[in-house]
Amino acid sequence: MLDATRELLSESGPEAVTHLRVAEASGVARATVYRHWPDRADILVDLLSRSAALHLSPPPPGLPITERVTTLLRTFAATLNGDGGRILAAMIGLAEWDDDVFSALERMTSRGPKSLRDLIAAGISEGSVQTDTDAGLLSDQLIGPIYLRRLLYHDEITDGYIDRLVSTTLGPRLLA
Amino acid sequence: MLDATRELLSESGPEAVTHLRVAEASGVARATVYRHWPDRADILVDLLSRSAALHLSPPPPGLPITERVTTLLRTFAATLNGDGGRILAAMIGLAEWDDDVFSALERMTSRGPKSLRDLIAAGISEGSVQTDTDAGLLSDQLIGPIYLRRLLYHDEITDGYIDRLVSTTLGPRLLA
DNA sequence: CGCACATGATACATTATGTCTCATCTAAGT
DNA sequence: ACTTAGATGAGACATAATGTATCATGTGCG
């Protein structure tokens, strides 16, 4: 049923996720869908709560900070370029009015900035990034434009874009 | 009717915008709503197409580039902190599956980056910004984090955040 | 006044929604 | 192999929503 829900969501948007259509799409009786999720919104919240975080790539170990950040952002962008972008767009449109969806959104999107901040913090402590760097802000500056392109412009996020982003954002804060 | 639609959208989200509820909320017969917008989505598309752009502030004239950018971003953030944030979130959630909403989204969000790029381009030509600056990318770097905070974190965008954003993003590219 | 046009009110058929019952199936324990 | 608890399928049912049609009323305008 959740597979069918994900399919419906990706194909036709959140409004298509109804008890009836989930039942039809998954070959299950309508009553069964009601038993699991009495409220229509519960189906979506359940699906979205189980959705994987937007990226999970463990930052590779000994490489220079620029490489590690670039790798992290690329796996992140790959998820956004795929199905993750649509799911994220749906969540943003729902989270404004549904606290449960917002919680799921927080869980889904918090891991990325966190590991990026950790990466930057590691760069500071190992002396490759300026000490007065605000890791949280720098993380926003790297991730924000990527979301912007995907969600507002519906543009694909290319490796070249990420390279330019990293070099102009992180570049000026690097120490020799 | 469109006022009632806006109210419904802001209060209860896109799914609450139905012929019936618009009719009730605006004190109009249900048939009248059907006459104007035979399809449910038409109501929202019509409303969103008429929505003002996200910011309109004409950049003040002779001030230094940093001041002008900061002013622009502040009026932009003010709209996002208000009702514009919810409307934008709804549009992002709909634009993924509705081309008309996406067109409206483009019109709504294109003016901001454009005037920001123009501002940066002016800064380059008047010699206060480095000549190798990519105005489009710099614009994304300034606007992206603001969208990020509003849409994903549901955080208010403070003047202090914008100040830090401008100083760390635009600062390194300024010429004496 | 007369006309074009939008609206209100209502009826109607169709579909969706939500709840209920009961027979059937399945997995697990005895 | 038997029993039982729990889940499912199939369908009935009432209610609400949706979409269309009709006709009387109102309003602005030449």
C-alpha cells in the first residue's frame, strides 16, 4: 500500500492520495486502507515519515575539505534530481498546514545540513578553513541554492553547478 | 471569491479550496463558482496568477552596493515572513504536477533574482564588485538560504541573518 | 422600456467518503 | 491436526461532495 501511495504521490501529487485510489492501485480492499489509516492525511504522513533522509553519503575520510563537501553535495543533488525532489516539493506544500508532515520534513532534511556543518567544523579544527567561519550559515549557503534550483526553477542540478558553488562559497574561506 | 480563496488557502491549504467552500466563504451560490472556474484547479491557478511578485522594492539609487543588496533582500524577506511564504509553499507543492501553477510560480519568483542580478551587474560595471563574479550564481547564493530557512525550517528571516548572509557572501567579492 | 448577461436557487444524477457487518483467510501456538 | 486471534475481502449502507441542468430574478446599459 505504501508503495502504491508513493507511486500515486510521485505521479499525480498529494491530492491523488485517497483511500479509494490507494486501494485500487495496491489491489487491496478499500476497508483495509481505512483500517490502517482512518484519516486520509495519515497515509501521506506515514509514507513521508518512512522516506529516507535526503542523503546519507558518509563523507570520505582523508580527502581535502573541498572534495569532501563536493561529494556530499553531489549525492544530495542526485537524490533531489530523482524522486526525492517531488517528494520534497509535496512535503513543503503540506508541512505548512500539517504539523506531522513538518516533523517528517525536519527529520528528512536535518541530516544533510548537520553532516555538512560537521564537515565544515572538522575543516576549521584541522586548520583548512578560516576560524571565524559560521558553519551553519556556510551550510545554508551551499544547500540553499541547490534547493532553489530544484524546487523553484525545476532545473536539474549539475556537477558543474555544484563545483562552481563550492569554489565560490567555500573557496574564499579556505586557508593555504 | 478570490479573496475568499486566498483566505482559505492561507488558513487551510490548497486542498480546502473547493467550489463548495469558496461559495460558502464568499457568500455566493455554488453554481456561480462553477461558472467562473469549471475545474477546481482553475481557481487556484487564477488566484496564484494574480498574486503579486515576491518583492518589488526598487533598489535605492546612489547607495553602496552592499546597502542596496541588503535592502532588496529585506523587503523580499518581509514578504516571505508574511503571507507570501504560505502562498509560495502551496505553489511549490502544486507546481510539480500542474504546469499552469509552475508558470505562475516562475512569474512570481523571477523578478527577485533578476533585479538582484542587475544590481550585482551594476556593481561589477561600476567597479565595486570583482569582475569575475557570476551574477546568477551569487544571486542564488543570497536568495537560496532565505528560501531554505522559510520553507524548510519554518524560521523567521531576521535582519541579522540577512546582514550576515550579505557580508559573508558578497563581502569577499567586494573591491576597495 | 427592452435587452444581454450574470447570478441565486433548486433539482438531479453520479460519485466519493466513512462506517459497519460478516465470511474467509492466515499465522501461530497447542 | 485443531484452535484461536488477528487481518483481510466483499459488500451493504447512509451521508456528503461533485458536476450539470433549469429557470426565475436582478442589474447595468443603450
